[in-house]
Amino acid sequence: MAIQHRSLIEALSKVEDPELHRDIVSLGFVKDLRADGDAVFLTLELTTPACPLKGVIKHRAEEALLGVEGVRKAEVRLTSAVQSSPNAPAGMPGVKNIIAVASGKGGVGKTTVSVNLALALSRLGASVGLMDGDIYGPNIPTMLGVSRIEAVENERIVPARKYGIQIMSMGFLIPRHEAVIWRGPMLHEAVRKFLKDVIWGNLDYLLIDLPPGTGDVQLSLSQTVPVGGALFVTTPQEVSLQDVRRGISMFRKTEVPILGIVENMSYFICGHCGQSAEIFGRGGGKRTADELGLPFLGEIPLDPIVREGGDLGEPVVSANPDSEIARRFLHIAGRIDREFRGNCRGCGRMQTEKIL
């Protein structure tokens, strides 16, 4: 007796989302369902590659299918279709969401965080581009170990590719030790070209690593394309947090949503004695996030493997994916992925929580 499609749908309609308590059929998860003899094959399409409940949903769907008469094997495949945000940039076909990574002060590890978050989002299944908006100090090529763009096609740039992400930087266009001495109008044109004249293709996320402060590049970005959200990187010390507050104020004035705050260099654990040293203080990022009513996305400790990876062009998320530091970046990337759209059907809105 052939397995009836209607029986399979009825079984799946009893599988509820763990948080929303609605069935996966009415939620639109079921995209491809077929029977072949006594085997059933199902594709569940989630709205985010980082959904933390995907394993639970997959297991429940398999159990439901195996409960149908005649089914001896159930194979469930998970996919995701990242949705464009309401602020999807016009004039950049294929780019669904733009995220700016900012800091008020230099030297807080913003570029390191940008690089590793881009790689973490890619590891979670998203298609990712990384644009080096720090025109004066383009360090992303060094941190990713890439030195040139792919090609130029019809006067448009094909971005470099490394570790599964697309990359564009001023560092590809000037000699390594040459300084960029430009005024505002030239910076604005460079930002425009990096956004509009680069063949980014289909991206779930384009991360833009901004220079420190609240200057011409930040203003040019907000004037050129709609930015879906800004993420701020800080150290725990007050002098860094003061500048973060100023940067957040600027983005709020330009109506850019703030995704949250990441505290970098939160503490250092000695490799010899195992003691923790709070070199820049600790907890300032969370206090500031609470003060401003923003999500605190997590802490990244000061660890030599992060610095070594950046200098060698082997970022920690790629070179040491099972390390504690990489796990923290992946955790933060997952929270950003869910919060950015705010519509993961199985996750709900992001809640501020402890990383560990």
C-alpha cells in the first residue's frame, strides 16, 4: 500500500514549534515532502541558519513521520532562507541585509571582531560579504590572508574570496605601506564605489567594518544605503564606553537600529597560573547596554590565539573552530542572526543572556 501524502501532512501538522506552539505545516516549514517506497524524505526550511531549536524540530518531525503506517525510514533535511530586512539596500541586488560594525574608539579590536563574526555567520550557513570601511587603516586583507581582488568586469569589481566569504578593502587597491590622504568627498566616493560598484552577488549579510569615531565614512554610509543595524564593539574601560555612547547617539540620529554591544578584551587568563586578570576592568559593556536599553551580545576575552590568527591571516573562527573563543563568536553571530530579522519562527525575539 502506497504511503499517502495526506497522511504525512496530517502527522507533521501535529509537530509543534517548541516556542510558538504552532505546527510546522501552518508555519510554512514544510517545503519538499515525498515518499519512495517505505522511505519518506522531507525538507524543512527555517528562517535562519542559526535557529537554536532546529535539532529539536528535526527530531520531532522524524518521529512523526515514522509513526505513519508503512513508513520505515524518515530522512529530514534542514535548510534556511534568510529574509531581507525592511531596510534591504536599493541598488544592491542580492544583498539582503547590511550590518555596520562600529566602535567609538580605536584599538578595541573592532576589525578582529568584524572578521570573526563574518566567518561565524558563514559557518552558521549564511552567505556573507565583508567590506573594509576603514579607508585609512585597511587591515582586513592582512587578517584574512588575502592580497588582491578577483577581477574587474565591465568596470565593476569582483570581490576577493577567502574562507567562504566575499571581501572588499582599500588595501587591495593601494600599495601596502602607502597612506591614504583623502578629504571627505573622496571618502564618500570610495564608500559609494565599495557598495555600488562591487559585484557582491547574493548575500544574506554584508558586514561593514567602520573606522573608529563618528566621521565622514559613517555619515556617507548612512546616506548611501539603508543600514539594517549597527553593532558596537568596546572594551570594558570607561574611556572606550564614553565613545561608544557617542557613536550610538549618532546612529540613532540617523535612524540606524542598534543591534547591541560586544565587549572585547573582557579579561585575560594567564596560560601559566590560570588566573584571570581584568586588564581593562570588566562588566562595562553590559552596564552600558543596560543603561541604554540595548542587548548585551557577549564577552570576548583577551587571548593570544586571536592576535596570532589575525597576524597570520588565519582568524580564530576558521583556524580553531572548536576553541572557546570561536564558540563565543559563533554564539554572538547566532544572536545577531536571529535578532537582525526578529522573525525566526522557532526562536522568538533575542533575550539578553549569559554566554556561559
